[in-house]
Amino acid sequence: RSGKLTPSQVAKNIIAMLEDCDKSTPPLRAIVQWDQEQIMLMAEASTARYRNKCTLSYLDGIPVCLKEEFKVVPYHHRVGTVYLGTEPETEDATVAKKLREAGAVIIGVSNMHELGTGTTGCNPNRYHKIPRNPYKPNHFTGGSSGGSAAAVAAGLCPVAIGTDGGGSVRIPASFCGVVGLKGTFGRISSHGSLPLSYSTVSVGPICTSVADAAIVYSILAEPDPLYPYGLKQPKATLSDMCAPDLKGLKLGVDWTFFKACDAEVLSICEKAVEHLQSLGASVVEVFLPEMEEVRVAHAICILSEMRDFLQPDFNKHFQEMNLDTRANLALASQFTALDYITANRQRTRSMRFLREIFTTVNCILTPAVACTAPRIYESDLLTGSSDLSFTVRSMRFMQLGNFTGIPGLVVPIGYSAAGLPISFQVMAKWWDEAVLLRIGLKLEQFRYQTKKPSIYYDILA
């Protein structure tokens, strides 16, 4: 607004950096498709709007990227594969359309775990390669929205859009030390993304700060006639988000569940709870029942739905899929209709338990991920990575939100001794994203320093 900088200047910087980060050793591989001409067209249109003082929204001129799971004109809708999206896309997903209408500059589409089937972000195929964690390039970004989180952490853009069916926004945001919001199921339209699992996936922003996440959320969260699941939602608000303290809020903690994480993660997450208490919130012990059943039932639901949707691909493109994708889809084919029905009965039970819990507390606190980002081994670059015990651990605090549809926010709160980010998660009742953002702002104050990642681009320089 001050005119010191224009969107066109920022766009030129980003283009130079996109060229640079693919030539570095190892390449960052955050943005996997981008087009200089497209970026400059959007940036120049925004520059003219600033000059004429007729900007479209707070996002006007702001660089954003979208996970390759979304259709974005004119890029290939590959969804992390080598066989999908053979032709350039001709229509935008709803979120891409909304971002364009808000004046945002789409800098490209970001890397992802093939078909969203894992939580490392490891995708060794020829179009994608492995996105690197900007804090430690020999560590994973997390997945499946790994490229989105890496792009934000590395400074290429302050906003990225991801999808979250089993932690796919929140795990990479946590591993890369940025903010990730999984909206309530149906809150943000997922029309135009590949419908891999229709009952567990929510869309959400990955951003540098909670305030940025709130801005993006306020622009994207509304019913979309093309997306039936979100039609009946209440209006999105940011009420009380900037309240000076947390007085009157009751924060639920199931300590047994909370403590099921690495010692380094636990010690800083416990301090974060104390910090929230010091701001006037009260901590209430709650019991989250049947969490083991939730874990198994969520896995059955998401894998069965993906397997159902990808059945033709599994038959026709098996040889072109990554090894871990094949393994996951083969595992999924072992579930029966009876398993799926039983899992959905568990979902009804779990939602009823949560409804009761949310009559006594405003939100539920957990660590974000039980561990920090794992390291990348040489073999991962060639054949990919498949470590079921890591998958289970990384999703431990994530599955409840995907299974029942409640919203979750992860905020970075510190670092491990090795310098890897550690994050904290807040979950709230359906449609109450506002309370998450209010608590998230206070969690940011708890983080007394933000370490600069070892891969970082200053796009305003």
C-alpha cells in the first residue's frame, strides 16, 4: 500500500528464486510446476490495482501456491503421479478461482506425496522428486502437502493451500515450522481437487502466521454450490480472535493421550499449556474414549475410499505408481464392506463422545506430531520410503479431526536439540475455527524465537 514495493517486483524476485531453488544441491522441489508468464500477468494486474487504489482483498498481490491435488489453469493436474494430468488444466478448482478473484498471485503448484498416500512427502518419481525440509534439507517435509509447507517455510510465498485427510496439512506444517489449519469438514470447498477420500478430507491454508491463516480462511470459507458437503454451514466468523487474554476459555487435555510423544516434544508442549493457563484459560482434564478404535476406523475409512476411487488406476497404472502407493492400495483392498460399515459406526460413536466433551470445554489440546521430521536416506531418493510405524506415529494426534470432521490448527512453538521445528495442536467443535485462531495467536507469543531455516528466500529484498 505504501508503494515502496509492487507485486511485479515481488513476482520477479520469486521467479529468480524458483530458478535458483531447483538448481541448488539438493533441489528444494517445493513448487513442481510454474510459469513465468502466468506469474507476471497476475502480478502486473495487481500492481495496476494498487496504483489505482482499487485492490480486491487483503490477498491482492500476495504470492500463493496450491497443492498439485487441485486443478489450476494452465498446469497439469498430476496429483503427485506420472500418469494423471497429461493435458494442461482448463478449469480452476473453487479455491484457485477464489484466490484469483481475491487478486492473489498464484506462483505455481506444489509438490505432494503421490496421490496423498503418505505422511513423509517422499515422492521419488520423475516429475516430483523429494521436497526438502527448509530447516534441515536432509530431512523430510512431511506429507502429503509437503511442497506447500516447504514453499511457505522457505519464504517463496506466505500462503499455500493443502488438503488434509489424515494430517496432510498439519503434519508438513508442523515439520516445517509453519502454521497449518484444517477447516471443519466441508468448510472450504474441495471442488476441483481429486476426490481421493470424500469423508475425511478437509481443505486448509498453510501460512507463515496465525493472522495470515485467519485472512485466508475468511476469504475461502463459505458454501460452494458445486460442493454439497459444505452447503449447510454457519457463517464463518473471526469473533473474539484478538481478545487480549483467554479468560473464560476451558481447554481440554487428555493427559494420557497427550503424553504419547517424544520427550523433547512433550516437554515444550507442556510448557505451552502452562502459557495458555497464564493468560486466564482453565485447563480441564478430559477423557478421549476409544482412541485406538478411532485410529483403526479412520485408516479403514480413508484407505477404503481411496481404493474405491483409484480402482481403475490400480488396475491400469499399477506399474507407474510408486512402491509405497502400491503397498497402501494393496493393503486397502483387504478391507471388506463389513469393515467399512463398522468403521462408520465408530465414527458416529466418536462424534457423539466429542459432542459431550465440547459441552464442557471449548477445545482439545495435543502436541501436533509425536516426533520431529525424520531424515532422508539415500534409498528413499530412488525407491521411496515406506515405514508403517512412522506413519502411525505421525498421524496419532491427527486422525480424530479427520475422522469426526472437527477443525484443527497447528502452530510452531519451538525446536528440538537438533534444530527441527516442534508444533502444538488445538482442536475445537465443528465450525468453531474462530476459537482456534484466538488461541493460536497466543501460542505464537509463547514461541520466544523463530529460527531462520537453512533454506530461506527473502522475496521482499
